[in-house]
Amino acid sequence: MNSAKVKPGFQKAKMLETARRLFWEKGYNATSMREIALSYGCRAANIYNFFSDKEEILFEVLREEMEQIIRPIKHLEEDDGSSPIEQLRFVIESHLKVTLSYRRSSGLLFDVALDGLSPVKRKTIIDFRDTYDRIIRKVIRRGIDNGYFPEVDVRLAGFMIASMITRTRIWFHPKKGVSVSELANFISQFALNGLKGHSQEVLR
């Protein structure tokens, strides 16, 4: 790649894309900076023009995906005017689109062991995750308070819905006969039916 003719911002984005794919294929620990450079098409020294070390690359990969998930739904945290059902559908569809856009290149989000990050960077990613959890729990609580759903454990419900979404990246393929939009509708309906049909009986 002739990096002299490529803008730095584009170079950095493509390096992250390359690293994300290698982390997915080989695992973070098994991927070296040299391999990232070779796969991108440059010398290892060029990578260090943009990133201080591999940990910073991992951090940027995780931060980028979390920001893309949270940015479209952030307003729902304080939105008491629209339907909680539509809010939950929007959270699911928005999250799913980001998750599946990285389907072939990242298995990191939510499943990643954050041990590869320093305490400060780990806290930043956990704060993003906590923000997501807080938003979806507020949407579910809003649905309960407005009579759309019966009383449920909003914490567990939020975890279960997020898990359904994130695990799709493992098995989803458009050639299996379902589109992203159709899958979003299915997960939304499945989650809503689960919330509406919740039993107060304690599982034994």
C-alpha cells in the first residue's frame, strides 16, 4: 500500500479494521504488531506512528464499537415521551446493525476478557458498557411504569436481550435466508413477548 498518498485518518481506520479482523481470527494474545503490519501492507514501524502498542489498538477497537452502539440510543435515557415498546425495538435494531456490521471481524464486544487492557482503559470500556446497560434498563422500567410490561427484574431482562443480540454475530449469515431487518424484527418480537408473558413464579 502506498501510504504516502493515503490520508492519516484513513490509514488509522484501515489499520484498526485489519487488527479487528486478526483479533477475531487468531485471538488478541496470538496476534502480533508485526502480523497487523504485514496484513495491512506496511512495516511494523508504520503502525507505531498511530498506536503506541497493541493494547492501544485493542482499546480503540472496543471503544469504536461501543460508541457506535451507544450514540444512536443515548437520547432514550431521558425520553419519556415516546412509546417504550418502540424505544426497545429501536435499541435492539440499532445494536444489532452495529453487531452484525462487525460480524466477520470482531468477537470482542461483551465477550472479551478485558485483561488485555490497563485499569484506566478497562474502566473506560466498562463505563461504556454500563451506559448501555443503564439505557436499556431505563427503557424496560419505563415500559413497566407505563403498564406495557408486568414487573420484571430489569437487570436480568436487559442482560438477556443484549446477549441475544451479541451472540448473533457467531451464527448469522445473510445466505441463511434472513436479513438483518428481519432478524431485528424477530428479536424485538421475541423480547416483547417474553416481557409481556413474564410469570411472577420463581424458577426452581
